Amino acid sequence: MRGAEAFRVALDALRANRLRSLLTMIGVIIGVSAVVLLVAIGSGAKQEVEEQVEGLGANLIFVVPGRFEFGSAPSVSRLELEDIDLLGRVAGNPDAVAVTVSSGEPVTEGGEEAFATVAGTNETVPYVFDRPLARGEYFSEVDVETRRRVAVLGSTVAKTLFGDVDPLGRQVTISGVRFQVIGTFADVGSTFGVDRNAEVHVPVTAAQRLFGVDRIDALAVKAPSTEGIEVLQARLVEALEDKYEGEEFSAVTQTQILGTVGEILNLLTLVLAAIAAISLLVGGVGVSNIMLVSVRERTREIGLRKALGARQRDVLLQFLVEAILLTTVGGVIGIALGVGGSLLIDRFSPLPALIAWWSPVLAFAVSVGVGVFFGVAPARRAGRLDPVVALRTE
């Protein structure tokens, strides 16, 4: 039997049992669409995190106390304001070092209240980070030195407290202390799930007095270029560990953060795809069961074909093509549903979705493989039937 004839016979057999064929394909359709959809969500999450980290600025080195590991508890910080000058000398540019000490605090104005991350920073933040202002200005070195109570509001905080009213020159209350608004940030979204628009920046010295601390949480250094950034990392850590004997510090770059996060998200995407692939396995079992039923129903037909000269491999090919056709059609429908679902999720939901070119290809290949794997046993059973016995079957 030629391949074209086997395809025609298989297609006629599936058409004769349309409802059964459709029900058989449902498992494959669900499995393929789930794989495409979940891989798209995982890929979209990875791309969004990469864009968020890259949106902080270029050539950044984050210096924190202790060993930097995702998921680990933060170490108690011994960093001080004097360390800004120390790292500025190491980096060769005092304006390339930004500092932060932060706390979640209620921010109020009149009868309105917003819970925000209040970050005490220094005047170099607009240079070190890519953080554009929508209105007003950032505070100056003099504001930091004099502990001036001024604030720059994130767009969410400004909208919550003032609505459409211009907040510049007005005052807000942070934990019972009044601060004058001198600027507002442009909308920048979130990073690692933290809404950066729900931030309020105040001079680090004013923040230390407000929080009742004399430490700082972390430092960020902007390297002049990507060349030599690893050397600068080592020098920054060495300078701090020389100052604080017995203490451990870490300096990590955006590339290292993205690499770690990327590995986590890749593993998560793989797990999601594996879970979705279980439904493909279930669909394959369904294909095998239906094909076995089909062999039993068509025993006399098989016997007649073999009596007329059909070889074992011809019968095997016929039933194998039927199984592959079932899973192939189901795979195509599943890919269409998965791609369509991914586009809808990306457009109408907060979840990001990015269709990876390899996921539909892989899902389609797996669906065909399922047809081959689960179609072999029924096809071999059909091919091995004795024509005399088959013809005598009622």
C-alpha cells in the first residue's frame, strides 16, 4: 500500500467516526495548547523581569552586606554614609555612588493616605539610575547635608494624595513629619513585583532621623563602562571588607541578577511545560485505546484486505497513519488555541505572555510522536491478525 492510499483510507475511516475522532483528539488538543500557553507565560515573565532590571540603568553594581542570594534573609547592615565617599574614591567618581535606606510608611495629605516605600537617598540617584522626573526637581547635595525635609513622590502616591492637583510646593505627612513636595517621578512600572511608582524619595539624612537609624541598607555604583566591571566589583568589596574587618559584602551586577533570575524562570517554565505535557500523555493513551477499539471493530475488514493480498506492513501502515493523523490534526488545533490564548492573555490580563517560536514546533513534534508511539501497538495487533480467523469473526 502506498503512502497516499494509506492516508486516504485513514482519512475515510476517521470521517466515518467523526464524533469519536473528535473526542479522541480533545486530549491532544488540550495538551498541546497548554504547553504553548504556559511556555508563553513563562517566557513573558522572563522578558518582563529583564526589561525591569535593564530599566534601572546601565552598568550598575549593587553593593549589599552579607552574601547575596535570592530568597535569603537580608544581613544586618553596618554600612554608613561615609562609605559613599569610600566607594566614590574606588570608582573614581563620587557622583557615581547612590545610597538607600528604606521603610514602608504611611504618607498622608488631608484625608487621603497612601502606604509607600519611603527611600532615603542622596542627590546622585538621577545620575546613577534611569529615573526620569515628570515635574519639579530632585533634591540637592545641600538638601542632604542639611537634612531638609523635602520629598519626591512616585506617580501612584501623587495620584492617590492629590488627584489631578499639582503637588509641587504642597506638603505631605510621613509618619507624623511634614515634608515639602519638590518633584514627582514619571511612571516607571515595577521591578521584581515591587511597584516603583509607590515610592517616596527623601534625603537620606532626613530618612535616618525619621526612621531612628544611622545605617544605610545598600549602595549602588555606576561603572563607567562594561569593560573592567568585574575588577571594579572586586575592588569595591575589598575596600569595604578592609574597613569592616570580619564582615562580608557582595557586589552584583545586572547581568548576574538576570542570570540568576533567568535560571529560576527557565526552570519554572520547564516545570509548567512538563505539567502540561501530562495531558498529552493522557491524550496519547486515549488515542491508543480508540485505535484498539477500531481494530476490534474492523477485524473482518482487516481479514478481507489480507485475503486479497494486503501484507502485514500495509495493514500496520494504515492504522499507524490513522493514529498519526488524529494527533497531528489535534496538535494543529491545539497550537492555534495556545497561540490565540497567549495573545488574549497578553492583551487583556496583567500576566505577560511571549510566544516562543520553539514551543509550537516542539508541541507539534511531540503530538506527532505521541501518535507514532501510541499507535504502534494497535497497528501491530491489526497487522498480525490471521486472515482466516479475522474473516470468521462476527
